[in-house]
Amino acid sequence: MSMIPTGRDEWDRIKARLRAELGEDVFSSWFARVELASIEADTVHLSVPTRFLKNWLQSRYRDRLLTLFGESFGTVRQIEFSVRSAIRPSAAPRETTAEPVAARPIPFPVNGRAAAPVAVRATEDREADVLAGSPLDARYSFDTFVEGRSNSLAFAAARRVADARPGEPVAFNPLYLHASVGLGKTHLLQAIAHAARAQGRRVLYLTAEHFMYRFVAALMAQSAIAFKEALRGIDLLLIDDMQFLQGRQVQQEFCHTLNSLIDGARQVVVAADRPPADLETLDERVRSRLAGGLLVEVGAPDVDLRRRIVAHRVACAKKADPRLEVSAAVIDWVAENVVSSGRDLDGAVNRLVAHNQLTGQQIALEMAEVALRDLLRAREPRKVKIEDIQRVVSKHFNVTKADLLSARRTRTVVRPRQIAMYLAKALTPRSLPEIGRRFGNRDHTTVLHAVRKIEEMASADRGFADEIEMLKRLLDG
């Protein structure tokens, strides 16, 4: 196999793009240990350390990687993944009877600890790697969180968890925070992690995707027992984006871990984009256990909270650039017009500051209207959830949600189910496989058939098309 001269440089650029697109956490989980083995004719060969990672990348990221390589090397038509242990010759055997040390499953440093002899530190390193957790953002602290009516209960509960001393009784367990995207769930979880670690507590913060990867990687490396023991020995477990936890075995292990920690009076905090009852891809036992704790919804910020968020972000920007000037009128205008989430407010301030620094233009209302026009357009459509669609369709056709998710094939159930699937595809960004899972674990081809069937009926029957439009208006209203 021959490597073309610019292959390594292009691979570095592709990785940089993936990091920007996916974020540091996802990139570190799935791409940090991917290596470019060779580029031969029209095929790119990538090597990975585990079979699980190979299968994951093939199923989730092959098309994206193929697009990126195709942009860099016009002749690339195929990507092949190989497991490094299967393609690299092993080192010459050493004359020893000692058992080989198991491969470390987690690619994270051990908190700066000095290296120790391998035979002594194998178990300790596995535990330290587990406890390293997902990366924390230093900006996400309680001091930088802006409290208001919509998030005051969540903030108070988070502070209570963070301020608890080791050995104190757990007030509520688990604490479950749920909200739409960009309303501060991750900020609160990471603030808890920072504050609790400062008190010397053993804290683990993980995204659900990271938990999945680490557990399966531990299985592949035959170190699952050490992984479980380290996980259950912590004082505080924080899991973010619970809605992404998938896989029967992973969910079962998470449930065992959850039970072990709660029964041992160890605190668990979970965040998701909806309450446990609506996480239909989760095992029933996990949902039941999560629902048994304190559930707190983080609401959308009102105009007063949005104004204080914008003012706080502007004050932070002024610390970096004392010459920055943003009038109260601009702050009020942003707070009144960017209403979707706190994250969009952050983006609005960042964009205004960037325009000011790059063009020298004063931050005024006219400049804000131009710089933020796409954010204002983005706030107009209401975000429709699959749960909303199922509720509206069930009520309209006088069937139950359980009917929509069931295997029943009667006409009174099949047609509403197909309409609900069609609306889910038309009004949400969910993929066909995910829609299928949310409708009783159906195959994506079933969803595709439903979508095409409803489209055909709507084009042939004006009355039926009007009924579909009426349902859309109910959901958009």
C-alpha cells in the first residue's frame, strides 16, 4: 500500500473539521484514536483500536467521512475500517510467564499522576480513567449561571446537591432535570461537578453517549468488572443527555449502577430533553427508577431573565475588551427578540462582539438587526416533539397512544399511526429509524411506507389533505 504525499496533512484537516462539527466531547469519544493507515487507489483505510469502535463508525459516520475524503481527494469512493490489533504484527514475545496486562479501555489521562510500574498501576489506572469523566467547561459554574423564575427550582436543587458534604444524607435521589435544548441543563450539571470536586468528593460527569462508549469499550477490553466497581465507588454521578442512552445491555448496566448508587446513599443527577415517561427508548426499569426521584423542568426564560442573561454575557465580553460598548437599548432589543434559548442569547452576543471587532462598526440597533436576522427567523417555527404529535393524533382520531405504539393492524389504528409517522417526518428533524423506534420499535421501512402512503392520499383527496393541514396547524399553534 502506498501513502500519497499529502495524506497525513489532509487527514489532520478532516479531523479538525469533524472536531468543529461534532464538538470536543463527541470527537474525543469516537475519533481521537482513529488513524489514517493508507490511501490506495479509490479506497481510504482507517484503523481503530476496537471492533466496537469500528462498527460504530461504520454505522454512524461512514457517509460523512466519505464526503470529507471525497472533497480532499476526488478519487476516493470507499472507506474501510480495520482493527489495529488485527492488522499490526505483535511485538516479539518476551520470555516471561506473567499474564499480559489488559489494554486500557479509556483514552484519557490520569489527572496528571506520575507514571508507575505497569504491573502496579493497571487496576488503579482503569479506575482513574473512569473517574476522569467527560470534559468539563470551566465557564460552567454557579457564579456564571443566571437565575430566574423559570430555572430557580432547578438552580436551588443543583446547589443543594453540590453543597452536600461527604457522608451527609441525600435529600432527593436521583435529581432529574429536563428541558429543551439550550436552557441550561448542561451548565447546571457541570456547575455541580465543579463545586462537588472542590469539596473533595469523587465525582463523575458523563454524557449518555460517553457512558455507552466506555461501558462497551470496557467489555471489549475484558475490563468490565473493574469499570463497574470504579463506577459504583463514586460519591456523585452526573449523566447528561439521557435521551441518547441506547442498547439493552448498556441500559441494564446503567440500571444496576443507578440502583447500587442510590441504595448506597450516593447522589445521582440526570439531565434529558424530556421527562422519563417520554423516553420511550429507555428500558422501563430505568424510566421507573428515574421517575422516583425529584423531577424538575427548566422552563424557557422570560424577558426579564433573557435581559439579565444578555447583560451578564456583555459584562463578560467587556472584561476581555474594555473598549466594548453595548447600549441598554441593544440589550433590551436582543432580549425581546431572541426568545428561543439561553444558548441563542450567547450566540447573539458573540455575533455582535465579532461584528464590532472585525468591522469596527459600533454595536447599535441597526447593526444588531442585520447581524442577528437569521436568529430571529429561526425562532419563529415552534419545535414540535413526537410526543406532541402522538397526543394530538390520538385525540383527533379517538385512539390511545398505546394503540399507536401497538402491533394492532385494524384500519381505525393503522391510518392514525401512519398519519402520526408522516407528521413526525414532516415536522421534526428525527430520522426514519428514530421515528420507528418511537412508534413501537418499528423498522424505518415501515415509517417510509407510511410517509409515502399519506403523501399519495393527500395528493388524491383534497378533504384528506385539508385534514392533514389542520393537524399541522394544531401542532404549530
